[in-house]
Amino acid sequence: MKILHVISSSGMYGAESVILNLSRWFNAERHRSIVAVFLNQSNSNLELYWNCRQQAIESHQIPSKGRIDWTAIRRIRELALSTAADVVHAHGYKADVFVHLALGRTKLPYVATCHNWLDNDSKSRVYGYVDRRILSEYSRVAAVSGEVERRLCHSGIDPDRVELIRNGIDVRSFLLESHGFKCEHPQQTNLIVGFVGRLSLEKGPDIFVRAAMEVLRHHEGVEFHLAGDGPEFTTIQDLVDDLGVGEKIRLLGHVRDMAPLYHSFDIMVASSRREGLPIAVLEGMASSLPVIASSVGDVPKIINHGRTGLLVPPDDPLVLAQTILRLLEDPPMRSRLGAAARQFVSEVFSVDRMAREYLQLYEKAILESA
């Protein structure tokens, strides 16, 4: 089977990780995975494209100007034909629209994954509305969480064409031994609490920083590291500077090699206001980290409070701070939660399980289009 993935990417985040994991699995299983990334006129990001090239995954660029670029739409159709794709898989609003416009009058099946909707402002709400209308024309739509699945069905998409496929990761890649070294910090005396994710409003980096400030009033031997980039980077950096805690709260920006970063943390925090099923939380758990996460989206499906991690209410820096302090002062609990987290992710959220479910989705779409 030949699958063409299409995405407009802003960096290596959850959807991009899913595409990489799926592509590696399908290629290893003697299928063929091809990835096409929009080369946007503004805010272009080709990191996924280059990652694919480095890993011998066939990848292409789709130059695109403006909101609707018919040259880019024709390019998608040409790629689908020249690669002899059996199915085209769209990821995200722009890909959803362009793939539909490119293939809507052909017999080639196309599917989509709805990773999440970010209804932060009027613009994103309009995009979300258009996206849901477009997705109603798709052969099949995968939802990464129960909440996303419900929103798809409530928006008028035929529930028989919506399938819940939760994200999966390659747990082995988060073993330090697989990278050929151990992560040691002989001069590091402070404990490190980490945040990994896009610095955007829905991910709650400001909540993380305000919780960090509260923790620092009670515990001096700790640092807080934020890994990621995004529209709120400058705002968060200004907040840290205004608070005068730059030596204790550090913005790392984009981090390329994630496994060593996770293993430099003692605790991981996911302070999202809204979520689907966050890849970063799965990766942190696979790295045997004790994770504290907001109880939003499908996070409670992967974190069993008190067993595989700790849950806190969203948008509550004080409760988050209290929970961080609890873990900082209890090393045995940190070890117990981290070990249980890794075992759970290994058993339930493997890339093998995710890829086999997508294979079934593709087969259904192909069969129905015949």
C-alpha cells in the first residue's frame, strides 16, 4: 500500500511525530509512505521534511502562496498520481481543505486525522467551522481523542465515518541506551521540572511559569525548563524577565534531540488548557518520568491519578504548584509513578497498535472507493 501524507507544519509537534512514526512503521512493513509538506510563503517550517529525508522517507515540498493556491492544489493531485498513492492522508486544517479541493472529483480515497481544534479566537473558530464542513466530505476521519471524536460527530459528520485512533509512540526510542550514552549532569545539583510543547495559549506555558513562581517561594533547589517554540514565546520570556527569575526558569526554545532532554528532567508538567491526546505526555511517560498534567481532553485516559501520574484541574497554578512540591519532596513516589507510566505506555500506546489501526482505516477507505 502507498500512503501520501500532506501537512502544513509549524514545527515538530504532535501531528508531525505521528506522521514520522507511521511512516517508519509502514516502510518497515514493506508498504510505502510518502510525506508532502507545504512550503508556505509566510511562517514556513520544513523541519518535518528534512527529518523525513534524513530517515530515508520520501518527502516533497508543496510551494504555497496565500490561503487558496490552485498551483499548490494541482501539485497535490500531481503528487498523488505520480507516486501512485492508494490513499491520501491529510493532517490539519490547510491540508484538509487543499486535499479535498485536489481530489474531490477523483476516485482516489482520502482520509484525515483531526489532531485537535484550537478555538482561541474568531479566526481559528472560523477555520474550525470550515474544516468540519470539509471533513464531512472525507472517506474516513480519525480522531485522536474521545473529545475530538464527539466534536466531529456533533458537527454533522457521519459517525460511521469517524474512527477513534489514539496516538502511539515508539517507546524504544526513549531509552537512553538506544542513543548510546547515559544522561549525566555531574554539576547539576537542582532538581529540574520540565515543560515540553508549543508555546501557545492552549498549552498553558503561562500557567507553568506562575506555578513555578509559587514553588520557588517554598523550594530553592529546583529549576524549571520550558522546551518549545510558538506564538507565546516572547510573552513568556517577558513574564520570566519581569519576575526576575531567569536563572531559575529557562526557556530552551526548540530542542531537536528530545530523548536526552526528557531524561534530564526529574518531573514533567503538562499544563494545557485544552488537549486532544498529547504526544509529549506519552513521550515523558515512556521516559519513565512522573508526569503532572491538566485533566483535559483524553489526558485522564492515559494518566491514572496516583498510579501512572498525577492530574490537576486546568488553569489553576496554585494547585499545580502544590502538586509539584508534593513530588519534589517524595522521591519514592517519583520513581514509582515513572516506572508505572512507562509500563502503561509500552502496553497501550505503542506505535504498532496505532499503525495497525490506521492500516485498517486505509483499507476501509480504499474498499469503499472501489
